[in-house]
Amino acid sequence: MNVLLIGSYDKLNLGDDLLLDYLIKRIVELIPNCKLHIYSENYEFRKKQYPKVVFGTKNIDLEIYDVFIWGGGTQFFDFQGDFLRSILRYVKFQLNLNKSIHSLALSQLKKGKQGIALGVGIGPFKNHSFNELIWKVLFKSINEVYLRDTLSEHFAKKWKISYSLIPDLVYGIYKQVPKHSLILKSKPKIGIIIRVWNWGKEKNYVLSMIESYRYLNIDFNVSFIIFSKIYDKKLLITLNDLNFKHHVWDPEQNSFDDFFHELNSFDIIISSRFHGIVLASMMGIPSIGIEIDPKIAMIQKELSMEKFIISFPYDPKLIKLSIFEILNNYTEISKNLLTISKRNNQFINEMTLNIKTED
């Protein structure tokens, strides 16, 4: 059986790399004799990491694939809300002039090939974007849909498609992740996960995070954390210019275990990345969510951490108050995060056993 896995795996972002790792191992486990192709750039280090898996985006004959899997992460959205551009894209999509992998895979689904959306996120869509209609057409052709959050569930109900709701697939690696000590440092260590963000009133939020770094570093040991050396390249230049302490995920240099060890040294994580919060929760490390998009608030609520969501304009004083409240209830919060993470892990592993592929 030939399987094509489609996702956002080109930017060497830690969250997407963890999703990819889990999916490769799980697909091979569930379909032992499959030939797995990942629609992603063919990085040299990945050839060594996954020697039996094919990577590449060029000269692919989609006719040979039996199953198309859209795997994890937020792949279907429109933060920009360019209405006219979205109309043009929708027209091209309907006339089969759009040669994106999604459009080409859809043509195979219409021929009877099997499609599975596994642990994906849908939305948001700004300004009534026609991009929403494109993804509605795609999802109505996919056989099995497994969504990761309540925002995605909203669109599934709106589009009248059948779906199952599951936790984020990164929880599948729960047992691989080290657990944080409940013994706090005399000067607690705080990690701030930031990312490039170019949309809405939140697009300058990094300036608030830089201000927070300076404000918090008086009382705490603070470092920035970068999940993608490609996507967040400009941020790295800024942090180097300011001589701020930072850690960078680099899959060409580090293993997952190496970076897990670095993250596990922090007592609290302040994160504008969804998977930063997910990964910290599996370690039992409390997070403060910086709400630059809706899924940050959603994951905090799912983890019973809704008290620790900081919204625009991201006041450093509110962040500091949240840190002190977490420190005063650290053991209880940490244990609760581990309980939820363990439950999510069990749920994912049981749910994925139910995925059916047609021989």
C-alpha cells in the first residue's frame, strides 16, 4: 500500500517535527507493509533519521498512492483575510487550475482514493475568506476526519461533515518526554517561546515580549526559545543583536532528547506557540499562554489553565502576577498537567487504532 503524508513539515519547526515523527512511527506501526512518502523537502538529515521513508515534493505521480493522509497541525486557515485574492484562489480551485498538493490530492479522492485527516486544525478565517470554501470542498471528500480542537469542530459542524475530536497528536509522545522536578530553583527559570506573527493587531506582540524579558529578568532567570530557525530567522537576528539569552531548535544539530532536556530545565513557560504549551504540559511545566490566535486560549482551557491567558496588549505586569500565582500553586498545577497529558496520550493511541485503510 502506498501512502502520501501531507503536512507543514518544511520549516523545521519543533511542533511540526514532533508531529511528523509521531505520524511516521504510528503509520508504519498501523500499516506495516506500506510505502510511505512525505510531501516535504528532502533534507539530508531526515534521510538518516527515517531511512525507509521517501521525502520530496517534485515529480510525484499521485496516481500510485492508495491513501492520502493530512497529518496534524494547522494547515487550513486564512489569517490574512485578503478577500479578492481568496476569490481568485477559489475560482482556480473549482476549475482545477490550482496545482497545489491539496488540489491535486483532491482530484485523486474524487477518483475513489482514500483520504484521512488526522489530528488537524481548521481555521480561523478572516473577513469571510473564500479560502474557507476551498477547505470545505476538500473535507467533504475526505473519508475519515479527526480534529484536534473545538475551533476546528465549529467548522466541521458548519460544513456538516462527520468527524471525531481527539487531542493534539504531539501528546502521542508523552512517554518519551522527561518530567519536570517539583523542587523549584531559588531563582525560577522562565522560558519565553516567541514566533514571527504578521497578522492583526497582535503582529507587534514581540515588542511586548522583549519588554517582558527585561522586566522579568530582574527577579527570574529568563531566556527566549525559538522553535524554527527558518520561519523565525528574523527573530534570531533580533535576539542576537540584543544579546538576549535564547535556545533554538535545530534538527540538523540536535536530537529531540537534547532539546527536551533544555526545555525541562525551565520552571514556567510563556508561550505564543500552541505546541510550546502542549510540550510543556507533558513535562508537568505550567504555561502562560500569549493569545496571538484563538488556539492558544483553547489549549489553555483544555489544560484547566484558563486563568493564565494573557491577551493584547500583553502587559508584563500581568505576566509577572501569573508567574507568582503559578509558583504558589506549583505542585497542584504540575500534577494536574501530567494527569491530563497522560489521559490525552492514551486516548490518541486508542483512537488511532480505529483508523481503517482500504486494502
